[in-house]
Amino acid sequence: MTTCLRCSSEVGETEEKCSTCGAFAGPPNVRAAEKLEEQVALERRYDEAVSQSYLDGSDAALMSFDVNMELTFAVVNVDIDFLRQFVTSDKMTFSNYDLSVKGQIRKSAEATHDRHRRTIGAMLFGGYSEHIRYAALSLDGGGLQSYGAFAIKLRQISIANRATLLEDNSYNFIAKHKLQGGEEIPPGYVAKWDERHKLAVSKLAKTVSAGTSEAEHPKILLRSTGDRNTDECIEVHIYGGFDNKAIESVRGKSPTKGKYEIAAISLIKDCLNQSQNAWIEE
Amino acid sequence: MIQETLILGQIGKAIHRVDDRYFVIDASNQREPVECRPGDVSLMLDSGAEVSSILSSTVDFESVRDSLEFSTRAYRSLAMTLGGLDKSLTAQTRSLCVEAAEELMQENDVGAFVKARLFARPLPTSTDVEGGIACAKSVEAPLVQALFTDLTHSQETIHLMLDSWEEMAPEFFNSEEEQAAGEKLFIEFGVFAKLASALSSNPFNPTAVNSIIVEYGTKLSLLSVLPRAPQILNNLRAILFRRLLIPRKKKPTLKATDTDKLQAPIDVTSTDISGAILNLITDFDKRRLWKPSKQHEVEERIKNQIAAVGKLVLKGELRRANEFLLGLLEFHLKHSEKKHVAMSLCALATLARDAYSFEFAKELLVYAFALNEQDPFIWCTQAEVLRASGEIESALTVYEEAISLFPNDEIAIGGYATTLSDLGRFDEALEIYEALVDRTPDNRIARDGYAETLKRVGDFDSANKVYRETIHMFPDDVVAYTGLAETLKAMGDLDSACKTHKEVTARFPESAEAHNAYAEVLKDMGDLDSSLRIYHEALARFPRSIFARNGYADTLKNLGKLKSAAKVYRETMLLFPGNRVALRGYASLMVIMDQFEEVERLLSYLPDKIVSRDDWIGFHILTMSRMKRGQIDDAIARLEYGWQAAKWGDVRAYFGTALGVARIKKKEYREAIRVLSQDVSSLDHFQKQKRFAFIAHSKAELGEVKDAASTLAEVSVTTNRRIASLKQALLDRYNLNPINAQSTKSRNAEQLQKEIEQAEFYLALAA
């Protein structure tokens, strides 16, 4: 339980606000990752991995991997229509003609989420699963192609205070740990954003040997197979949505055929350029 | 069976629910629907795309796909058309967009969709229709060209139509949301687009407008979702015709200068809050109206509120802390005695002091004094805040005032003695402590302070005795145990110090400080691996212990694992953003790693006038950084200043040590000896050892080899790697020990000189 800083009432673990006074208590996923048992368990896994590396003689390679894991960021893969809509959504020329009726979106979303609570997200986050957005941890800007051909790299400042990490993608994690509804997830497999390198080392130390080069690190961290069932990544959980101001860069391959596709990418690149975000050609 | 479908044509996706599972259909491929992963739905809804919902059990997968594909083409076409109009895009992109739009609009329904949208809103200023028309001409896109040309002619009537709608609609809809939904239907059915075209005709043809009203007023598909459509359309027509007869006034636009007239948001500055708090306190008696029934609840709440303010203070969020404080005091004053409120303020001031927020601490004490409570604790807290902030003479004055008001208060007397000790007035301090310990032999704080002062003056035997007596009297006094071990360390009896620290750690396993002190002594003894192990254990037990984290990083630094040390420091700074110890440790590491700009950036918080003990330490590191980058005269001036001006004897001592090294670096050996020889007797064992080594170096350079050899013989430390290796390098470099002549041959003078310089710098930096 968290104590409300304003009125001292207890705030439920899945609540973001104090139900007594409405004060913001902090993203519940971050509060969950900050629990002492989580931190101690992760620290222990991390220490074990580091200690083992000394025995294996892979300590230098692991240290290099560890340092690189601090440089990782979150990417979200999307397709061309999503990307176009996302980058133009705040441009007056485009938004002027949008007819989104907020109430309608909200109702659709609420209805959808009400039912979605019985799903994987609910097992991990309970009542606040509808607030969680998912991304993958990446070192080189590449993401999971099974979610779309274009990888949006999110600015660290836009997520650092509200992002946590899970060792695996949620589906695989639940399956691997044979978790049933209502069961607590074992400690040591989630991390705060600032400790993502510890989670990466804990998970992946065994794949780092004395001969592992830095060039191999991105692929060790994230394996995109084009199939969601076999993709491997560390999943980033972001509390709350984000808009296109959160973009730092977009990585993808420019299409060479299809008038719409070519024009849409040109439009996207212009918009990124205007907001001083980079397009990274694959 | 499909139970519900959401179509998001703007992003080319449809989500449908089958047996309470969600699947996503992608317009860009023909693949079977894929089950949604967590977050898929949220992300799609975050895109800002429009959503149309089909709630029907009769819809099949194929019809969902057909709807999605049309919707996707329509939105793509709209986006491409808008791209052709957007003047912020490059000419090439605009041309590509127009070409794509032309291709997509070959389908009649897609063209109608785009027109319905474009004629439902006036063009924003970011568009350039003329440019769009030219672009359409150049790429030979006749449909787009015609659309843009019509659009140019219809702008006036689009304004007219929307103004009329705004005037009429509130009468028919209960809320803004309902009105927006109605407007959306009119747009999607093309009502506004057709009306805009009809109204633009020249000469104006009312029959064309009437036909549109009749056409849509009888359209069953519209009536099924908006039964009042005929009345709405009739009213809209009436208003349109009236407005056509009365020329429309242009909407006033807001000039840039008008924004100045807008009321600025109220900024509640901390000064306002301070005023509010003082008012609250001074009006206290008038405001006290009722007493609570459940005292324990009140106490619990106050305790929690104090903790909340404290957390904010530690985080450095003083503005919010002040706001919370107002709430805390409002409640506290209503439900508690003034004395208790004053004690809470003092507790918070102590927290603020520990977080280096001295000004905030002083402000809290202003509130405490404003309560007019005569409690020595308020005076003592103020004195301690002043002492910590470097205003030691003022602290002494406050203690004197406290003692005159409360002559028997042991805390005030003990604090007074400690402050005298800080000022180097050791004899007076010891006299007061002796009297206090005689008068109150069971005052463990006084006893520990007395022993600490004895240690400071170098009377280690007496300090040792007092600590042992205290331990005998109070076997649970961890401070006394640690003090004893530290005294043994200062005496150079490292084995006993280590043994004692080990015992203390075993006896007080929950004391992070005990673990830390044990690891520190192991580090001093040169057993860095064991030190690292103890820190590891401490971190497992106390993962948030700032002492353990900083000590761990420092040990890594000593082991030469600079990158790892940097990582731990950075983590610690993230975990404890206001912690200056971690910041300084990191800055010191950056000096070693020659990251001088980073050092300047990290220590840019230092005030112009250095007062507090912590700021002096930061000032020392910054000075060493400048020395290392070659600014030797500047460094000497700063070290001289620290050596003279710092109020604390141990702080002055390490400025003196570093100044000696700076003089050696400048080859001013005689001056170096003069500085390094001062106050040596009061230094602890390690400081003494360093000084002897530096003095020996200076003497050797002056050719006083015999004297240098005898001074170097005083350096008895062999466990501290740096001191030991410096001693060896000096012996070799200056042939001070003929027995070891062999090693001289293996390293030349240049190498040795470099080693000596590096070791001396490191030892001077480590203070």
C-alpha cells in the first residue's frame, strides 16, 4: 500500500490516484517495481549473473553488455497507416478534418477494456491494465517486425518516470511461469526504467560469453522473427498513452512501389523533419 | 460469432470481438485476423484515429473486411489530399500526395468521402490551395484539381454554413457531445458538402438548397440514426437564408497584443505560501474551534503528513513541500498543542538540513519560533542548522542564548561543546564535555561527543578509554563501538580496528553504518576484495543504503574498476537525486578519468561563498580537477583559501595536504615542507602517513637525502596500496634504501617520477 502524500489515506496498489483526495500517487506499475522484494530479488539475480561471469571468465564481456544495456530505449513497431496518422495528428491541416467524437472513443475503449480485463494484461496489472502501453527494449532502434515494419523510438524523457520492464513478452512470461489468474508474478523479473540493464543482464548473461562482441548485443537483446509467437524481447510497460511528441526517431525501409506508400513515407519524413526527429533508413 | 467490431480506417485496422476474445484485422494484408496482444487496443485508440463501431451479431468477417478496406482507402485519400494542401511540406511530397490522392479518388465513393470532409470545415491557415491546384496541374491530377478549385470558391459559404449550424444546433441537442455526434453524421452523409456547393452557386439558387433539404430529410439511413433530421434541416435552411440576406460580420481575430490582456494564471509562489503559513500560525488561537474525538487517528495522520513533507524535502521538491506544509500545519494546529507543532517543525528542519536545504530549514525554524514556545530543542535545532550550513559562529551564539535561557539543558551544552570543537577551540570544548560527563555520566551523546573531540585532538588513548567505558555502560551504543574502531584506526592499529568493526557488524547486523565502517577499514587496510564483499552483503541487506552504495562505488574506484564505479555512482544519483556524497564521489571519479568538463558541470551548484562542510569538500574536488588540467596557480590559490578559511580542522587538514602536493608539483619544495609540517600531530594515522611521504619527497628533491630517508621511515603503512607504492617509488627514485637498489634498474627515473606524481595526486584528491 502507498500512503497518499496529501491526505495520508492509503492508496490501493492498482490505483494511480488517492480515492480520498484525488492526489496523484505515481504510476502503479512503477510503484510495483519499486517494492523492496522486487528490487532485492532483481539485485540478487543481477549479482548472481555478474558473479557467474567472473567464474566463466566472461566478466569483461558482460560488463560491456551491461554498460550498453543502460543505453537502451523503448521502441514501438507500427505499420504505415498508423505511423502516418500518428505523426500528422497534431498538424492543423490534418486534425482540422478529424471527426473523432471523444465520448465515442472513450465508450468504445471502456467497453473493450472492461472485457479485456480477463486477459493477459489483467493478470499482470489487474485493474490498471487498460492504462498500460507496450513497447520493446532495443539497443539499435530495431523492433519487433511482427507488429509493423516501422519502429518508433520513444524519447526517454517521455517514458522514464512511468515505464517498467518485464523480462519477456507478457504472453511468453505467463506461459513460462505457468501463471494462473490471481497468482502473483514471481519477484525479480520486473525493473524500473533506470534498472533495465540489471534485468537485461539477469536475463541474458548466460548468452554473453568471453568472445561476445558489442556488435552482437542488439540481437542478443531483441530477436525479431516476424512471428509474435517466436519473437524474443524485454517488454516495456508504459503507464498511460503517448502522443507524437514522444517520438525521437523512426526506423524503417522506404517503399519503392505503391503511390500511396511512397507518398505516405515522404509525408512522414517531412513531418519528422519539421519536428526535428530523425528518419533512419534500414 | 462476431459480437462487435471497431473500424479504425485512419490506421487501416479493425478490431472485432469473438467470444470475448479480440482480434485485429489489418487492411494492408490479407492475413487472417490475429488475436490482440495486451496493449494493441490501447495503442490503436491512442493514435487519435476515428472509430466507428458496429454492434451486430449478423456481421460476418468478409463484410468487416470490406468495410475496413473502403474506410482505409477513404482515409488514405483524405490524408493524401490534405498533404497536397499543406504548405509546410516539401514540393516533392505534395506532388506525391496529389498523385496518390488522384489514384485513390478514382473510386467514386472515396471521392465523395473526401469532398464531404473538406467542405465541412474552413481551410486552416496552414493550407495553400493555390499551391495545391498548381501541384495538381503539374502532375495531371484532374479530380484533385477540380476539388481544390471548388474548395477555393466555397470558403465563404462553409463559414456561413457552420455559423448557422452553431446557432441552430444547441436547440436540438442536449450536450456538446451529442451535438458533435449529430454534426459528424451530417458531414459523413455529405449534407454540409452539398449545401456548401449549392450556396456557392452564382447566382444563388434557393431551389438547389431546398432540394438538398428534402433529399436528406427523407433519407431513411439518416433518419434511422437521427430521427429529428428533418426539423434540424429545416431550421438550418431558415437560418442560412436569413444570414444570406444580412451580410456576415467577420469574426474578430485575436491580435498578438491582446494576449497581454488575458489574465495570467495565478502563480502561488512560495512567498505566498510562507505568508499564508505565518498568518495561520499567528491566527492560531482564533482558529482553534474543536477537538477531535479519536486522538490516535489524529496522531497517525500528522505522522503521515510529516513523513510526506519530509519525503518531498529529501527529493528537493521544496515548492510542493511548502504546499503540503500548509495543509499539515492547518490540521496540526487545530488538533495539537503548539509545543507539538513546534517539535514537528524542528524535525522537518533537521530533515531539510540533512538534505542540504538550509534555507528551507531556516524558514521552518522561523515558523517554529513564531509559535512562541519556550523549548530549548528549537534553539538547538536552529544552532545545528547553522552549524551544518557553515555559519559556525552564529551557531555558537544561538547555543549561548539557549544555555542562558535553559542553563541545565544537556543537549544545548553538548552542542555548544561540539561547535567549539568545530572552531578548533578544543580546550574549551573538552572542559565543557568533562563537566557535562561528570554531571550526567549516563548521557551517552555527551560521552560520544567527548570521545570524538579527544580523537580530534589526537588524544587517542583517552578517546579509546571513554569509548570503552561508554560501551561498558551502554552495550547497545553502536556509535560508541564504531567510534572505538575508528579511534583504533586513527592510531594505526588496523588489525584491532578491523576486529572491532567485525564484532560491531556481527553485534548490530541491522546497522548499515556498522557494515559501512567495517568495509571502510578493510579498504584502508588494502583488502579491497574483502571490502567489496562486505559492501555486497550490505547492499543485499540494505539495498537503499546510501552509505553502502557510495562505499561500494569508492571501493570499485580503488580497485581501478572505474567504469563500474561510474555506473554505481550514476545509479545512486538517480536513486537519491539530492545526495551530494554520491555526486561528489562521481565528480572525484571524473577527475581521475580526466573528464574535467563533467566535473565543472557536476559541481556547478557550489555557491560563490563556500560555507558548509559539504561545499568545502566539493570545492576541494573542483580544485583538484583544475590542478590536474594544469591550472596550477589557480589551484594553489584555491587550496590556500580552503586551508585558511575552512572552519573544520579535518577539512583544513586535507586542504593543507593537497596544497603541499600542489607546491611539490610547482617544485616549491621548501614551501611544501612548511605547509605539510603544520598540525601534523593532530592528524589521523593515514593523513600523517601521507604527509610524511610528501615531506620525504620534498626533502629528497632538495638533496637532503638522509633526512628524506628518515622521514620516509615514518611511513609504516604497507597495507594501503597507494601509500605503500608511493613509498617504494620514492625509495627507488631517490635511492633512499640501498638494499633495494635492484628495483631501481627495472624502472627508469622518468617512469618513477610519473608514478610518484600520480600517487601523490590520487592521495591528495582522496583527502
